[in-house]
Amino acid sequence: MATKKITFDPDADSTPSANFTILGGANFQGDFEVVRTSNSAFNLEGYSGSSQMTKSTSIGSTAFPAATFTVGFTSAADGKVRISLAGTDTKSLTEGRYVYDVLVSSGNTFYTLVNGNILVRPGVSSITSL
């Protein structure tokens, strides 16, 4: 899967967006290269991350996370972040459209780094059917 380059401005009132498709039963990873408006890397050393996807974010919704991603920094100093789900996790997802976000924090500083839509498509074949 290609790396999605996002321009992040911590002082802006908007969050960058990136969309993904997940095939049920397959391992998933989404890679981000986070840069500042000057196109230099957004240094994420010392940050931790979290990310979830859910079916709905409507006001009054009692939607629970459909999945919680593993968040890793493949090169924190270079602003490189990866979210991932194992095939056992994607297999249990219901087909449809979801929303997700990636949050990062360091001390009392929190940012929504990116958000977007995820389309989940069902797996058609399995390795055991070969």
C-alpha cells in the first residue's frame, strides 16, 4: 500500500484526511508521512499514538469502536506513522463504510493527526479453499 503524505499544521483548525479500503480477512496497514506546511518532517519523537474506527460519529450515537488499530512510528523523527490491523481483526468487520482518526500525544499536547473514511469489503476466497 502506498504511503499517504499529509500536511499537518498544529495551529490550523482543520485536520488532514485520507481514505482507505480494507479487505476482510486480510492484514491491513496504512502508512503516513507527516510533513509541516514547509514540507519538512513533523518530528514525532516522544509522541504516542492511538487510532480507532467506528461505523458512526453522529451526535447521540452509542457506537463503539469496530476496531482499534495498532499505531507505530516507523521513523518518528521523519514523521512516519503506521496504523495496522491483523487479518483476524479485519475478518470480523462488517462490510460497509466506517470513519477513523489517528491521535498523537506527548505530555499534555494532543493532536488529531488525520481522519477519514474506510470502506470494508468482504473477503471472497480464503487460503484454506485452495
